[in-house]
Amino acid sequence: MSANTDRYESAVARYFEAWNTREPEARAKAVAAAWAADGGYTDPLADVVGHDGITAVIAAAHEQFPGFTFRISGPVDGHHDTARFSWELVGEDGSAPVAGSDVITLDEDGRIRTVHGFLDRVPAGA
């Protein structure tokens, strides 16, 4: 595994840590560790910039899907400060009603500058 591959996988690991942190103060710290200060997150349901906005989007996902965990589904593929990966939102019963793919860009420190999320599977009525 090259240093660049490690860089992308490390950024994605911090991303999932932020998404899976349930306690608000710890979540805010995880978002700050994963994203650049002026980092953003955009998907079909959200378009925010800054740690507070990103933290609020993650909190809303936990409110909508309590007890669920985000997990990666497949490899991280990256080049030129950009990486892509797929994920699932998994319930305690093992069901995964939501799945998607994200493309991230990284700053020089390996923190996320942008996320462009795509929803591949969503539950009816969500």
C-alpha cells in the first residue's frame, strides 16, 4: 500500500469516525479532526460548509436513523487529492436501508475539503 493510499484510507477512516460518533461533544471533535475548518458536505439533502453545519447534518442522520452505523462497502480509490468510496447505513438487525457513494477532496494536511455524496438506495418515504 502506498503512502498516498494510506492518506486516502486515513481520511475515510476519520470520516466514518465522525459519522458514527453519537455523543455531541465527541462528534464535534471528530468532525474537526476529519474536515478542514472551511470544509464542506454536499449531498441531495444537504449543502453545508464549516464544522457546525457538518456536525448538524450528522446529528440529523442519527435522529432519523437511531442506532444505525455507517460502514464502508468496498475499497477506497484515490488520486490527486480526490478519493471515492461507497457506504451503507446499517441497522442493529443487519439491514442496510440506505446506501451511497461519496467523492472527497483533501487539503495538504489530509483533511477533507469537500464531500460530494450520492444516495444509491433510500427507503420509500424518506
